[in-house]
Amino acid sequence: MTEENEATSHIKARKRPTGLTVIAMLWFIGSSYGIITSVGAFFNFYMIWPLLSEPSVLEWYKFGVPAEFAISLVLFVLTCFSICVVYGFLTGKSWSYKLALALPILGVIGWSLRTGLYMWAPIELEFSDVDWTSLGAGLVWVIVIWAYIRRPHVKEYLRTSS
């Protein structure tokens, strides 16, 4: 058997853990939703941006809208990388392991920044966009991901075992 056939045979012999498949599918659904909502948010920013130069606009909006746009852009990029993680999980790519450890944490940081931005808004604006449920769900997601993908059989499938 040649080295190439041996390597191909080894990849075919590895069985993807069921839990990893479930996590990949949930991650895909969440990432798809994130991409769709980001595109909608970018359209809203496009519509609002020209209005920021008007004198009647509160000062907070002149800072808050560009800041939210920047945070949303970063979260959008992270969401696109999340789709790559799904691919890596389903095909057993070793790079998906480190990316899967980093992305949820970066996402929670982004969500926390957005939450802080809304909390910093003046009370008279009555922002109800502080979504504690999503922030909490994001933290739970980080814990689930970190706990599961660090298991030996998952690391072996992703070829990250030491």
C-alpha cells in the first residue's frame, strides 16, 4: 500500500464523534442566523449613517452608531470564520480545533462590548436592546464547546492529541 493510500485509508477509518456533528450543526444554524441578521443590520446602518450629521441628532448616536457598526462588523467576520469551523469539524481538520476554542470567546467579548455600549446610552433613550439572555446563552455555548471539544476522542478525530 502506498503512503497516499495509507493516509486516505486512515482518514476514512476515523469516525466523527456524534456530539461533534451535533455541535457543528448547531453552530451552522447559529452562524447562518448571525450572517442574515448582520446583513440586515448593515442595511440599517447604511440608512442611518447620513442622518448622523444633522444637528438635531443626540451626541450619543454620533458615537454609538459608528461604534455599534464596528462591533457588528467584527462579529460578522467572526461569524464567517464560524462557518469555516463547521466545515473543519465535519471534515476532521486540525485547524478547526484552535479556531473553535477562540471564536466563542471572541464572540462573547463582542457581545459584551455591544451590551456595554447600550448600557452606556443615556436613560432617556430607553434602549431595551441589552439582551442578557443572548449574552448568557453565549457564555453557556463557550462552556459547552470548551468542555466537549477538549475530550480525548474529539481531539483524536481532529488530530490535535498530544
